[in-house]
Amino acid sequence: MCGIAGVVSFHPIADRLYEGVRHLEYRGYDSCGIAFIEDHHHITIRKDIGTVDEVDGKEQIRRLTAQVGIAHTRWATHGKVTRQNAHPHQSCHGEFAVVHNGIIANYKTLRDQLARTGHKFRSETDTETIAHLIEQRHSECGDVERALVSALRELEGSYALAMISSHDPERIFCARHESPLIIGVGNESNYVGSDFNAFIDYTKDTVILDDGEYGVISRDSYSVKSLRTGEVIDKEITVVPWDSELSRKGGYPHYMLKEIHEQPQAVRTALSIPADEIAAVADMMQDARRVYLLGVGTTYYVALLGQYLLAAVADMDVAALSSDEFRHLDKSDAQSVVLAISQSGETYDTLMSLRHAKGRRAKTAAIVNMVGSSIARMVDRVILQGSGPEVCVVSTKAALAQMILLARLALELGSRRGALSAATRRAHEAALAALPEEIETILNEKSGLIRAAAYRHAQVQNWLFLGRGIYYPIALEAALKMKEVTYVHAEGMAGGFLKHGTLSLVDDKMYTLVFVPPASAGELHSMTLSSVEEVKARGGFVFGFTSNGADDMFDECVGFASGHEFTAPFLPLVAAQLLAYFTATALHRNVDKPRSLAKSVTVA
Amino acid sequence: MKALILTAGAGRNLVPFSETRPKAMTVVGGGPLMARTLAHLREVGVTDVTVVLGQAGEKVKAAFEDGQDFGVHITYVEQGPQGGIVDAILGARGRFIPGEYFILVYGDVVTSANPFHQALQSFNSFKAPIACVCLPGPPTVRYGNVYLSGTRITRIVEKPTTAGLGNYVLAGVFILPVEVFSLMEQAEGDMEEVFGRLVRAPGLNASIWEGGWIDIEYPWDILAANRMVMDTWEEASISRHAVIDGNVTLSGPVRIERGSVIKAGAVLAGPCYIGRNCYVGNNVLVRSYSSLGPGSSIGYGVELKNCVLLGNARIGRLSFVGDSVIGENVDIGSGTMTINGNMDRSPVSVDIRGESIDSGLVKVGSFIGDDVRIGAGNTLAAGTLLRPNTTVPHHATVSAR
């Protein structure tokens, strides 16, 4: 998981390259570097460990006057975080420089072969092998493009890469296989990047590379060719639908808070997606013999919530599976539907699971945020959620919008399957329509209460997040938010599961957050309260997210007025996002880029 | 960009200290609040500052003069003879150029870091009026409650009546178009009214401040603000012109200014601040979050804990001063004890202008106004408040009310 940016222009590119790679930092940020053509004939490299700003401080990247260059921000997979292992990597004679995102499966074999022919390796990375391999092929054929093509054909695994060469100093070469890469078409400048954040300030016209394609980019033209046949492919220009201002923080201290506050809008957008797009996916699922909902991390919990919704509303038996484990359980066939959920549309595990299912001839669909992403393009039907850019590594608005789309899907299927009366459906839809305003009320009137609670309890080391029924996936997702952004241990658990083991952990140092359904939920409400009693009996501190406000049962509680049982579970989720956010600020965490995490995980 | 600092608020709940100085001269982290505001402004390149003065404004003038020592240029605007704030603000109007934006700062808010960086960043992204907002922690009935949609402020509830809300509130830092002066005139200086009108047209954008923020309203807020500022200190610093005996123990971020003398056996636990020309006697214990204003003299064996001495205090030997704020030129006789909590650990109440106000704090000592003289061997109850110039005889016991 890394970020790639490249610019070729009639004008100095240092600022644009620096900004581009900085906007890709969410893809990884343990080291970074750039390679550029100096004096029209040789390659210079500046790289080091640290964030883009730190490396710029040491290497003065923005002072450069070059007009052709590529840059990289790294999230280590092969080799430690060292200056040596930072990209770009060069060949022996420094005539080729490569930046790469992905994993080359057969790099050891290639490396051994190259070492035998005299190539000297300076790093532990798979990427350096590519640079040497291209140099080797160039020494045989004398043409940069042919050398690249020949080298790429030998690579196994996944890659998105960009390359410059002193033998062809006016152009950038790029290619992709199973890792994302797009070209930006500008005015007197052209760009390449892992996604459009690399160049959105300069152009919104993009050309999306597909697997097995490579691109050659110069100042005033670009071409995309097939790696197999070498023929030029006529690609459409895709215009990025949102502008860069949206992906800036605006008046917020962190992207996470910004994106939490954008949820009313994300829900409104999800509700305004045309019904026929939902219906098209419902068509597939209605007649399917088997339905899998797929996601990993947050999106797995979204899928799990979908499973509860489909069971309750549409009387459907579907399986939510985590896509990293999917292949072990996949029993799909031509009568099956696999519905994947992914914000980035590039998640490696989900991509591989979809390939696996396609191999078994299953029909595929997806809910995706990123236009033109791999998953969006590979499935039979896609619902683009249109939540706008989500920059914080921790997903908030994208996940909530996905849940809303699954709710709409459940309503559609419920009607078709006769599990839902027209009146109930109308009531549920009215509840969804009222949700954005209810969320806004929480953001406005409860933020201070939740912040105060977060600061009071910031030193708590262990949290248990309890929920029953549909509040169980909510508890799981809330606990994941807490873990990933605060580094505090939080375990999501079904209320009934607690007494079968985990209850032995509960003491006065273990804090419990309980997601309490409204009293109108009947048994679900009373059973949740019985879990609270179990915790209290062991001296545990119980923090309640309730729908009715204060209740003596809890040591502390925050209440959310919910208009309708159908949408009530989403309100405490928003509150839990705020709790995680404020706990993270109380602990001075790196909110938008938590340690060890990357926005979209495109590696196995 | 230019800045306008409002220091004219009467601060009537900040007794006894507001009786003799404006709130902006309240000391936190070893210096007056306004020095901190000026430093923050200079950091973001704002050096043309207009200060609106109110009651006891001459103290501000005396401390900051033309601003040269603080790297800024200050113009003062005073209230009219009737004490109307409108006159003062309109007096400042001529300093600003129509069509431009300016920074408006309330003189009585303390933040844990420079708030202007983020305010300007927000302004650059919106190119429209900006109000910094923050979450002060409940209850927020002290403030106007802000309602947001995204970062757009949709309404401000001036006197909220609903209990138990946790809204964002105005943080006292704004970036506004100069045309706002006409609104101020129409609203007769009622700033809440001004912001209400701004929200309706042309609109007000929120910049959310997530750092520490304290609005100094009551005297115990001084201690909280002092603590917040000292918590940001990373390093100790000792003037080369301070004299420190042998056998003095220093730990943590201790700041000692020029001319101070620390005698043998003293223990200073940082963060703490010893201003210019202080005398810290033998075996004195200065515990963390204590701040000694310039010229203070602390006798043998005194213990200070979480307290702010505004300056020129004299504390006699074997006294204890904790969780307290001590005004200028206060003389405390030897063996004096400030009791700093109720026996049942219930929150301490303080008599503020005839009304008993619950501080919400378990540890509260005394608030002693300027020029107070306290005889030897006294015991001051938790929450004692002494007005300026009070004299307490030897061996008296002062109850809180």
C-alpha cells in the first residue's frame, strides 16, 4: 500500500509533485522520495524515512526546478522502514528509476537471475528488482518502451508503477496490474497518480488504466497501450465529480471530525440515489439461491448489519463474510450473488474474493464510494454511494452511507418478497428521510456531553461495547472505531455472548458501553438491560447510549431521541464515532493517520 | 490582517481581581493574558493591533505601551465618558479599511495553543466570515449555543434554557469583514446580537477549535487556565541572572526569571514559575502549577500548591497557600493557612457578589484581592474571598462568608 505521483510539464513541477504526494499520504506515510530528470539527461533521487513534510524539510524537495519527475509515499511491505528501502529505486547505472505500489510475487527468482548477471542490489525491496530488470532488457534491445514491456511481462503479482529513464528523459512510463493507477490529463502538463488526489488541484480529467495496460506520458500527449499486443487503446476521459475544496479540512481540526459532520449529507446523498439502481441489485438478489455480503474491517461490520436488516425486513437468509476469509467458505455458483462493500473499491481482499466468486460463475455486485475503482468496474452491478472523498483513515461517513444503502435494499427486497406491507415500508422510508436531521441534532446538542465523557474516561484501558440484535454490528463497528483511532482496547460483543466467558474479565477497571434499543423494541430492550445488570453485578462501570435519556441503571449515560425504531441504531453509532474521536484527541493521537494503518489496503 | 482586541468587559464575576484590573491583565502561565494573545497574533504575522480599553484600562497601557516590547504596534481606543462600549468600538473603526477582513479577539479567553493558525486556515478556505467555536464542556448555559450544519452556523441560541445540552459555543476568536462595525453600531455593542445578524446575512462559518479553551469568568477559572497553559510547557528555563543556592531541588519544567534568589533547601516541582526579583526562602516547597508574580517574597518553610501570585506578595514563614489566587501587594503573616477543601470532599462554593456559586471543584482555597493585609496565625476557610484593601488582624479565623 503506497502512493504514486508523477508530473511531466513545460514548467517546474516540484510544488505539484510535493502537493500530490502529500495528498496521497493516507495511503502510507513511513517514508517518501522523488526522482526527477536533471539537466535533461540524468536522474537525481531525493528520499528518506518520514512523512512528506519531514522529508521535504531534510531534502528540500520543493526547491527543485525539474520538469519531469515521479514521487512515492511508502507503507512498508517488503523490507524495513529505512532510507535504503524508500522509493524511488534505481538500476545499477542509475539510468532507470521506479516507484511501485503492490507486491511482486516472483521477485526473489528474478533477483537471483539478475544478481548472477552482475546486478548489484542496494535495498531489500521487490521494487528494486523491476528497475534492474528493465535495465537488463534495455541493454539487450536499446529501447526504453520495449524494455519496459518485456520486463513487465516477466513480473508476477500486483503492481502499479511509474518509471523515468535518462535514455528517454521527456516522458514518464506507467503500468498497472491489480493495483490502482490513473493518468491526469492537464494543460501543458500531464500527471500520473495512485488516485486523483495526486493531481485534483490541477486537473479533473482522468484516464483510468486497466490491468494489463501501460501508459506513456509526455508534456502534451499521452497514450495507453495493451501490454499483450502493444496496440494503442482508445480510453475515455472520466471527469472527477468533486472538487479539491471538499477534500480539504475547511473549518475542522481533523478530517475525521469533518467526515463525521458530513454524515447528514452522506445519508441524504445515499437516499437520493435513484431507486432503479437499488432495484437492479435487488433484481439479482431476489432470485439468487445464495447471497453473500462481503466486506473487511469496517465494511465487514456494514455487511453484518446488512445481514440483520435483510433478515428482519426482507425475511432473507444471507451470509455476511469477511472478505479475507471468504475463499475458505465460498460455495457460490451461477445461482449465487456476491455483494461486496468497499469505500475505496481497491481493497485487495475484497477484490480477490470477487475474483474467486467470479471464477465460480457467481453474479457480483458492489457498493463503492470511489468512481472508476477496480471493484466498481469489475462487478456486474455497482451502486456508487457518492459520499465524497473520505480522507481520514478511519471510515465514518462512507460506512454509514453504505448502511443506509443496505437498508434501502432491504426495504426493496422486503416489498418484493411480501415480507413488508406498503404502510410499514412508507413508515421506514419516512424514518430514513428524517435521519439526517436527527444526526445533525446529535452533532449539535450532544457533542459537548460526549467530549466531556471522553476526556473523563480517556485513561480507561479496556472497553467492552455491548449490543444485541441489530445493535450488535453497531457495537462491533463502534469498538473498531475506538481501537483504530485511540489505540485503546475495545471489544464489541453481543450482549448474550458476554456471560459465556468474557464476563470473567469484568471488574471495576473494565468499562462497558452499552447500546440500548428504545423501550419500544420490547424484548431486545429488556434483554439488553439484563446484560447491563450482569456487568454491574461485577462492579463494572456502565456507560449507556440510550434512546430515552437518563436512567438510574447506568453509571453515566447519553440519550438520543429516536423518531423510529428502524433508524434508531444509527444514532448511537454517530455518538460512538464522536466518543472515539474525542478520546483520541484527549490522548493526543494522530487522528487522521493512526499508526500502522492505511486508508485502502491494497495488499494481501 | 489587522486585529481588534476587546478588553472592556467588566468581568464582574471575577471578583476580587476585576475590581482593580481588566480581565486581560489576569495572569496565566506567568504573564498577563493579553501578552499571550499578542504573542499568538505576532506568530501569524499580525502586528497592527487595536485594543479597546474599559475600566482600569490604564493598567493595560502601562504594561504594553506601544507594543514594541511585544513585537506589535498597539493603538488604544477608550470608552466614552458614559462608558459605552459602542463609542469605543466605533472609535476603533477608523483604524480599519472597508472591504478588508480583520481578526476580532475577546480579551478574556485562554487557549492551549495558538488559535489564529486554524482560524486563518479556515478563512483561507472559506474566504468568508469565520467564528471559532469550541466545546467548553457542560453546562453550556453560560454561553450562547451554536447550531451547525456542516461548518455553516445556522443559528445561535443566546440564552439557552434547555438543560443538559452539549453544544458548540463561540470561542471568542473571529475573522470578520470591516463592514461589521455598522452592525455593531446598530446593535449598540451587543455582540451576540451582532453575530445573530451575521448568521442571517451574509452567513458565518465555524472553525472548530479542538484544543483546550477556558473563558475566565470566575476567580477559580484563573487556576484552571494557568494549569492548562503550564501543561504545554516542555522545558525548564533559568535566567543566568538568577541566584540559586546549593541544595535546591528542581524537577520538571521550572521557569525562573532574572534577579530571583532561591535559598538552600527549597524544592521546586515543575511546572512552576518564579517571576523577576522573587525571593524564595530556605526550605520552601513550591509544588506544581504555582506561579509567583514579580517581586514576591516567600518566607522560610512556606508551602505553595497550585496557586497564582499576581506579584509583590509577601508570604510569612511556615504558611500554606494552596488552590488560591493572591492579588498584588498582598501581605500574608507567618503561620497562615488557606484551607483548600471541605471535610466531606463536597465541591466548594464561593460568595460572588452576594451569591453563593458552586465552583464544581473539590479543591479551592482563597481568592485574595490587591493590597490585602493578613495578620499572623490566621486560618482562611475554603472558598474565602477577600476584597482589595481588606485587613485581617492577627490570630483571626476567616470563614468563607
